[in-house]
Amino acid sequence: MVAIVARTGRELQRYHGLQRVVVGCIPYRLKGSIKKSGIEDALEVLVISAQRKGKGMLFPKGGWELDEEIEAAALRETIEEAGVTGEVGGELGKWCFKSKGNDAYYEGHMFPLLVNEELDQWPEKAIRQRHWVSASKAKESCQYAWMREALDLLVARLETPNKLDDITV
């Protein structure tokens, strides 16, 4: 087994103007065919606890660094924070948002991640919990409006008729 170590420091952090650029994924899995059972029954997404207790659930995200491609950074953050890996899909969108903890503004990019492996050990296992939930439950518990919007875009993408034939488990 190879130990995964989280990146630390901000010396390679990307900025767009004064906004720190963050990237993340909405990890998901399908319990069956969306066409047969509907999106609500077939789709589960993985949410993680915030680092600060009592701050709700969210999708994994973190800084995009200068030496990374955007998809690789989103996958790295997801492995570090949620302990899952898989196939990164096309970008869901870009959002500008204000931090809940300070007055900083961020540019956030989100990607879908079709999970193919859940790791037993990952860098932030000791400080985060992960939970598979329905999309509607994730929307209720997610603390960020921009992440809820990204989830809506993922659901819409998965429901698109030309994609349904390709999506079964």
C-alpha cells in the first residue's frame, strides 16, 4: 500500500486577480439505471464534513496549484479530503463566491467524479467524515449555494436523454 500525503502550503496556489482559485468534485455513484429507476433512486453523492465542527457538509474542494492541470487538482483534492478516486467528467461550471469564514473571495470550479474506488486510508480521514446520500439530501445538508448549483447541473447532465443509454451499473 502506498501512503497518500496531502499537499501543504500556498506557494504554488493559483489566483485569478485577488481571488484564490479552488477546484473540487462531486463524487457520485449509480445504484442502477437512471432510465429504469429515476435519478432520485439511482444517484448517490458523497459529501464530507467541514473541517470546523458544526459547519455542515460539503463536496471536496481545495486549491488549484500552478504545477497541475485543473482536472488533476480536482481529483487530488477529492482523494485528500474524501478518500475516493474515479473518472473525472467535464467541468460543471465556475462560480465566484465569498468565504463563510473570512472576507476573501474565491473562484471555484467543480467536476463530476464517477467513483470507482473508496480508500480505507486517506490524508484527511482523521478530520473528516464521508457519507453517501441522495442528491436531495446533499442539497439539504450542503452549506454552499454554489455547490448546490453544481449538484443541480450534475443531475441535469445525468438526466440528459443521450447520456442515459451509457449510464448503468
